[in-house]
Amino acid sequence: MAIPVAGQYYEVDGQLWEIKRQLRQKGGYPFNINLLRLHLQAAIEGCFIQAETAKFSKVISPPLIIDPTDGSQGLADAADLFVSIDSDFKNYGADELGHPTVEMPVVVREMCDNATFAQMFGELSYNVGKICLTPHQIKVFVQKHCQWLRTDCYVTLFLYKSHDNFFVACVDVCSSDELSVEVCRFGLSSVLDAECRNRLVVPQLQW
């Protein structure tokens, strides 16, 4: 038996009914259904961290779309994109390809306070697995949105998972506009200097 809602829950219940109404329209949902799905799942899991509360980084880009991938491409062998590839991708077991993915909105953030990898990514989600990209998605981002990569030999950071371990891919745009990529273990204790204004790319579902 359903229990009537009242007070602060009544408005939320009405908003949910409005979403259902939009889904049942003849033409279907009028906005981006993939974005709706991502945001609803984040709400279900209680992921309500606001970007403005983050201490270590700030959003500097509009939402950027990573196209669907089939998971067939990685970083360890991406010589078609990078002039230099860190051998530690294979030494660390950080070369797993990943899985197919749907279209995903991401944002670029820029460091504004000194932090370790765990601090800068960890403040964005209680479950860092939720803000991982796949190696194929990282490659697509670099190809499609290269204008958002940090330049001047500093790096743009991407969190991903390989063989059940977390790693950070560090993409560097050299002075000649050539790209290189290195990999670091997520648990590295080194603190990155905010003055370098390194960037990180994460899914937009942490809003």
C-alpha cells in the first residue's frame, strides 16, 4: 500500500511525476535521455556533492561529450596519438582495455589547491569508481577535445581502472604540440602543486 507524501517530499514527488509524463509523450523525452539516466542514478545513490564545495579543483569547461566507444582501444599501444607512451602502462598492469560505453558528458576541472590524486578525485565522489573513464574514452576525449588539454608541458589527468586497480593517466602537450602519456598509481603520496594548474577530466554526473 502506497503511503501519501507531504511536506518537503510532496514537491519532489511532483517533479518525479513530471519526468514520467515527459517520458510518456508521443515523441518521447524531449531532452538528452542519457544525461537524465546518469543524473537519476547519481540521485538514487546519493551523489549530491556540489562543484562549488570542492576545495582542490574547479570546473572550467561546459559539458563536453565523449562519443560511444566499443572498448577496443587503449592507451598503452596508442602510438597513433601519442609520440611517447610510458612503459609503466604494461609494467603496472595498467593496460587493460576496458568495456564498451555509451555517450558520456564530462567536464574539465582545474586544480586550485595542492592535492594528491586521492584528494582531488576523492572529494568529487564518495566512490571514485563512479568518476572513472575507460582508456578508450580517454583516447576519444584527447582526440575530440584536445583544445581543453593543459599545455606548456603540464598535464591533464584522467582516472581509470585496470585489473581492479585505480590509475591516473597523465596527458602532456609538449611545446611542439605533440602528445605524450604517462601513468601513475592512484595511491601515490606525492602532492601536486596547484600553481601548475593541472587539469582533470571527470564525468559530469557529479554536479
